[in-house]
Amino acid sequence: MLSIIPLLFVYAAVRRELTPLALLPFTLPLSSFASHIVWHVSATGSPPRLSYGVGEPMTWHWIVQKGSSVLVTLAEATVFFGVLYRVMIVKARDYAVYLVLMLFLAASIFTQYLAGSYSAPAAMLAILLMPLGLLLLCQIYARGWGWLRRERDRPETMAKTLLLLLWLTGVLFYVTVMMPYTSFRYLLPAFPPLILLFVRLAEVSPAVG
């Protein structure tokens, strides 16, 4: 709930609508959040931690593991594999990138499969889907940057695009860095902006139509 407040503030700022009346809805939740921090510091002597999960969720190897799970989940849950493949794999360069990523991941995941960390179906899904998840995010952010540059003279349209990109980024950061492990339910808030951005991506893709 509180995580959407900064996004709405940015949305209003980009639309140039930061008036006292527009700022009023932010006052109560931000005051509540600030009072919680004050209470936590007074009760424990330290500010709230970013993550309370077990397994050292803030260490780099744990973040990489959670990020890999996020990529697989995004690829398998957003749309059917064939549709995602059709939209993401457009040019010969895309095929090359996909194959290189798939081969690299296959070598890495195979060793984990031999160690018992992956079952055979899970290993196959990870090898096929993780490169697509990575390509999906790369395409969204690369195209998103282009959309923002073209929309500088249209504050309302730019604000909508920026809101979706920041919304998606915030959820991915939260799940990858702050949560103790990756779970589909943690990624649910990412799907509204992801689907809207994916549809826009598909509309301009020469591979669809």
C-alpha cells in the first residue's frame, strides 16, 4: 500500500500537478509511515531493517538466485511461451542473444541439476524461460527509455509511461533484494504494469501482426 505513494507523487510531478490539494492525499499515509519508523526506533533503538528474512537475503548470491527465479516466473506466467517467444525474438541478433544465454544457463543449471538443486522439468523450464524473461525486461526498459524521450512534450502520456516503469522496477527490486525468497504471490503487483508495457511492446513489434 505505502509503496504506491512515491509512484503517485512522481506521477503528479511529471504531470505538473503538484498543488497543495494534490499533495493532501499523501499526508496521512506518509505520516503513518513516519510514525511507525519513530516508534520502531524508540522501541528497538535502531531503524527498521530492509529485510527480515532468513538465508541472508541481502547477500549477492542470494539476490542472483532470487533474480533468476523472478525471470523464470515472469516468462512463464505473463503469457504463453510461444507468444512471448514470438514478440521477443524478432531479429537475427535476438536469436543469437537467446541462444548464447540459453547455452550459458544450460551449463550453469546442469551442474546444479547434478547436485540435486533442480529436477529435470525445473531445469528445462529455467533454461528455456530465463533468457526470455531477461530479454523481456531488457526490451521493456530499452523501449521504455525511448518512449519517455519521445513523450517529453506530452507530460500526461510521459507520466503514465514513467508510472508503469517505476511501478515494475519497484516490485522487482522489492522481490529480488528485500524479500527472503521469490514467490509468485510477491510478483503479483508487477503484473498490471508488466502486461500493459508488454502489450505496448507487442503493438510495435514487427514480429506480431
